[in-house]
Amino acid sequence: MRFVTAVKKLWLVCILAVLNVAVVSAQAGATVVAGEKYSLAVIEVPGETYDWTIYSDYTLSVQTTADEVRWLSPRSGPLVRLEWMKSGVYYFTVMAVNPNGCMNLKVGLVVVNQSAGLTPGIVIQPDKNPICEGTRVSFSASVANQGMYPIYRWHKNGELVGMNSSRYFDKNLKEGDRITCRLTSSAKLANPVNVNSNEVTMTVYKTVASFRIAENIYQRTWQLHLVNQSKDADTYNWDFGDGQTSGEENPVVNYKSDGTFLIRLIASNQYSCIDTAYYMYEMLFKGLYIPNAFAPTTTVSTANMFKPHGTNLKEYRIEVYDSWGHLLWESEKLDESGTPVEAWDGTYKGKLMPQGTYMWKVSAVFRDGSVWTGSDIGHGKGKTIGTVALIR
């Protein structure tokens, strides 16, 4: 008996050069008769390895049994010899891997007829999936027994979106979109005439870069906490506008001077989806501190006066009262840097006041228009009134 083997060649070439991958392939589809020996092969590239699998359903989840297809050679070579035992539509995949780790998966089908009738078949696949929103995707159809003048009807989520081409292009895909194609065969013996392809569900990422700024934490006006609110991202590139950068998700930045700084966040993910967010921040070193004790009779110059410390104040007023509510001292003077100038020496009408506790009251507005809300030791509660101890 003469052994006849028909060979259907799939061009599977994966070339890796300067980080660019080029894939050259041909449609895969064949028709045989039950009991026929029919081989599948790829153009062999030295160093490549191959892995073949045959399925009995278009979802590529149920592999064939020995009653359907018999393997007459190992599944790992560039050519596999097969005996097609039972009529039906079978789907095969072949994964080619080269020494550089470049992989190419091809899907094809073989129609096995019991008689002279021809069963059309169609398998579709996208050139990329998952994708970033706005990416142009090419869908291609591999067919069998389509005849000379086949009709293609492409559908997205059940709606007709393209006709009369074995390829369909779309750059407006959304997460979860479902792509299918209906083939109408023009072959004379086609049965059935209309067949549906497998369904491709798209995974679409929409990376959004976003952040908010938390400032004045623990009265550190020079320090900003950047709170990342980005979506569909796992890599972050921060530029704080003063030469400082960071790759942290939620960084902390310390500025060294007043100024206007453009803060930029570039957010991306493993599929190279990228988005950028900007914020123009006006940094103003500001603050106001009120001492809680002083000793007028000491010789230590930093401790013998009651003097508030502050910077970048626009408006300022402080008043000191005794326990009876009498106004003993007040001041509104600021220098060019917005720093309080005057200090209380502990006297009233030229007479040193007795040792004790005195009450102060302050109102102040900074140059950026923000109102001083009082001393805050980190608990988020500030007071614009307080006491100072006069020690003698």
C-alpha cells in the first residue's frame, strides 16, 4: 500500500532584532476525508522548538481522543503525522519558540468529511490582546471550504461592524468587547452554508494618572505628601520640578525654597499604557510659633523676651492680657520677610509684671491668603489663643 501524506505548511517565523518582533504567517485551513492520513508542518527554523495540540471544539478547551485523531509521530517536531479518524471540525495550535525566547502561537483548523460534502469552518484571532485603549487591533480569519466568493460578516457585541473581508480593524475597542465573524461559504457542496467563528473577548486597559497633595503635615510647610490615585497602572515616574524625582507610588518631597514647581506624574503598566498628570504648586515656606514661657530677668537673650517666630506673614496681630482681662501688650509689625519684629519684655507702663500666667491672642494671614489656624502639634487641632508663663 502506498502511504500518501498531504502537508499543509504554516509560515511561522519569529525574528527578534533590535527589540522589534516581526511575524510572517499564512492562513491555516484544510479539508480531508475521515480515515485519511494528513500531516501538518511548519517551515523549520534552526533552534526552534514546537508544540502541537488538536482540539475538538472552537473554544480550544477539549482535546481530541484517539477515536477522533491518531498521532503517528511525536507532537514536538516541525512536522506531525496524523490519521483523521472521525468526521468533524478540528482546531489545532502550534507554538514555536526560538532560542531568544520569542514565541508565536498559530491557530488553524482541519475539516474532516465523512462523504463528499464540504463543511465550512472559520477561526479568528487578534494581532494583540490585551491592549491599551485607542490601540488599533487587526482581526484575521482562518477559513476552510469557503469557496471562491465567501462572505464575511464581522460583529462586535452582536452588532454588524464589517463585511466582505477576511480581516477586520478596530481602534475603538472597550473592555469586554466581543468580536465574532460569520462565514457564508460559496462552495457548491458546503453544508452548512453559514458557520460562526470563535468569540474573542478583548481586555482593554485605560491608564489614568491622577494624584492629590497633602500639605502642612505636622506643620512642615516645606514637605508635601503625594497621594497616588492612578488607575490601571503599576509603574510611576515623578518629577517634582526642582530636580528631584521618584519612582515610589506615594512619595514624600521636601522643598528647600519658595517657588512655583510643576509636579508631573507619568503612570504606566506592563502593556505600555501611559498617562500623564500635572499640577502647578506654589511652595511658600510659612509658619507662626508662639513661645509658652520667658524669663525677663535672665541674661540669656533668647529667653528674656516673649517674641513670636514666623515667616511669610501678610497680616499679623498679637495681644497679651493679664488674668483680669487687661491688655498689657500688642503688636502688628512685620519685616520684609513677613516675620514678627517686636517682642514683649514683660512690663506694663514701665513696670515689670509679677510672675504668673498670661493669656495671648493672635490673628494672622499668610502671603498666600491662608489663615493661621493656631499651633498644631500634629493632632490636627490648632488654637489662636494660649498662655505664656512669665518666670522671675
